Amino acid sequence: MGGAWGADVMLYVTRHGKTMFNTVERAQGWSDTPLTPAGVAVAEQLGRGLQPLNFVAAWSSDAGRARETARLIMKAWKTPLPLKEHKGLREVCFGLFEGDLDRNMMEAAARQGGYASEEALLEAFSAGKINMDGVIDIIKETEASGTSSLKGIKSSGEAESYQQVARRMLESMTEIAQKAQQQGGGNVLVVSHGMAISSLLLALGDKSPNQWLENASVTLLRYTDSGKFVVETVNDMQYVKAGL
């Protein structure tokens, strides 16, 4: 084997810029809101920070916030790339909780999981006593029994489990990496979502401390010519800082 298969693929996996729902602390999975001025600014900064690198492909989820972030990132590049979309890169679907206040979703999930409060659940997450798989699964369990703010409205069954999210993220990232590898490798921009990226990291066995990924942070993955993902950095804001 030689030629095209001899090159690693470097995947610059970024969380989209800040949105309206991020700002007003509402659950935003498959639902979508536009980037705020701060979200636009941080995406443009990231683009300037990444500009010295040479990219061979650009991908985003099919959510408007991811698509807009990817386009804003490439605005500063000498040669912007055609943007490809993959719905496998979507955020977790929260079902009935979509558009509800984050705290309503997290308080209900905390009670479902046996925690005293949202704060207690978030502390347990930060301390590594519960991981992203546990958080996503208790949100799904809670959603299945309905939510007090939507009395009488039943779940449509679309809220996702951790396994569903991890599987589609791993499949879509593998597909993206292999396409780049077949063309000789190189750097690939991938714009996705916080909990979806965290699910992917957990599926890859990443042992870095549990953290909520920042808007426009870069998680760098290397896809080797033997078909393995290596986690290089997580939640890295150096490129945003470089683009100030």
C-alpha cells in the first residue's frame, strides 16, 4: 500500500459559535437558532487563527448554526473550500425539551438520575462521577415520561441515547476521514456540536477531564493510515486567541 494511504488526516473538530439559545440558556439539539454577534465574531476569529494552515476539506452538520460557523471560519481563508454537510454531525436530539430552558431539562434529569439538583448533577459530571453517556441517557429517560412545562404532550420518541449519538458521530467522522485519506490526507475542518463531540470523545476512550466544550473550541483528532483515531487536543482555544 502506498500513495494516498500513506498520509494522516488531521481533523479540526470545532463547536459552532454562540447562538441565541446558548445566550438565553435554552436546550438546542436538533432545533436551531442563529449565531449572535458574539458567535459571528468568535467564528471569524477562529477562521483567522486557522488561516495559516492548509485545509483539504470542510464539513459541517446540517444545522444552520454549524453551517454559518463553517462559512464564517473560511471567510478569512485565501481559498475557501466548498462546504459539505453531514447530518450525522448533528447535536443530540432532546425531544420534548427542545427550546425549553436548560435548567428545566437538567433539573428534571437530575431528579431522574437521583441527584438533589441540577448543580449536584453538574458537579458530579465535573468530578467524573457521571460521564456524558450517563447525562444523555438520563435526559432521554426523563423526556420519555413527559415534561411538566408541556402537560399532556407526549414524547415523540426522538430524544437520543448516548449510543445513538456516539454511533452516528463515529460513523460520520470515519467516512469524512477516509474520504480525505483517499485524496492523500491533510487537514479537514469539521463543525459540529458540544455534546455530540463529547460523545465522540468518550466513544474513542478519551480520558481527559469531563468538560463542557466552548463555542469555537478546537478538538484535534488524527486519523492514522491504519484507520485509528488519536485524540491530540480537546477544547483548545489557541486558534481563537491567534485570530484576535
